[in-house]
Amino acid sequence: FGKVDGKIQPLLFDPEKVFPLWVNFKPFIYLFDYPTMRKALLNLIGNTAMFLPLGIVWPAVFKKLNTHGKVIAAGFGISLAIELLQLPFFDRATDIDDLILNTLGFLMGYGLYLLTKKLWRGRMC
């Protein structure tokens, strides 16, 4: 999100500026295309870490989310919805990198969920 004076700015919708849509379908082309390495790493880590909690909580809440395939589909679906919802905002970009990193974060959270579940069961015996 863009910041001015340390405050996150609202999304801007202007029907006259919606087209052309800015969409990147080429993975990892713009991943490090930032003014500084710090900002590139912030993007990389942020997009991954943002979905990590969802990967922990969703399988705990939704019991039918019990296979790796379902978890990948859920993480991908949530991320895809976010990317598609930002299409009409001219100051945002839909990027395949975000989709990949968000899904990876969701999977990492799921891995932590499975590890915690296994350790918890081991203590209960």
C-alpha cells in the first residue's frame, strides 16, 4: 500500500483510469524490481507471511480442509480473489508473483498447523 506521512492511503477508483489493466502473468520477472533490496525483501516476505496465519487457522476451523490439494486450492483461491478484486484500482497491480507467494505462505502455515497438531497429539498420549 502507498503511504503518505506514514499513513496508508485508500484505494483509488477512477473509471477513466481502469483500462488498460496492469496484470503480470510472467512469474518472478518483477520480483526484485524495487528501488532498494529492502523493499524487494519486504514485498517477498510480506506476501508470504501475510497468508501464513490463514494456513494455520483455516484447517483448524474448516475440518474439510484436510488434504494438501484442498489447502493449495484454498490458498490459491483466496489469493486469486484478492488479486482480481484489485483489478479496477488503477494504482494497484495484479501480479502472478503475489499469487504464488500468498499460496506458498498459506502452505507454510498449513505445515505449521500439521506440525503443531502432531506434537500436540504426541503429548496427549
